[in-house]
Amino acid sequence: MYLPPGRSAYVAARSLSGGGTGTRYLVTDTGVRFAIHDDDVAHDLGLPTAAIPAPWPVLATLPSGPELSRANASVARDTVAPGP
């Protein structure tokens, strides 16, 4: 999967046969997938109403970031986590 620098893709996981409605993800140009919690979050992020179907076996190879949700966005931290 390739995305030009500064671009992202809004995708929905599908089986190889193309069936099912799977979890929706925002995939960034760095190759990280972020699960989208619900339609409200997708709307808040300015994502289109329909996600592009993508095969789950391909998405599964990408590293997973935190779920994008209102609850996760409203978590307050007392400290900043140290870098790697």
C-alpha cells in the first residue's frame, strides 16, 4: 500500500472475497492504521461518508495506532510520555 506524503486513506476492512462490512480505518502516509470509532468521529475528522474497501489481510500488516474516538481525544495526561 502506498500513499503520497501528506495524504491518507479512509478504508473499510473487507475479506479477500470482498464481503462483509469491517472496521473502518484512517491509514496515514507513514503506514499506520487508526481505527475509526463511529460515524460521528469520521464526520468530526472531515472524512467522506463512504470508506474505500480494502482487504483485511493487507491492512493487518500495517502497525496499529490508537483508536480515534471522542473518549480517547478527551483523555488528559499529567505528563508527556518519553520518546523511544
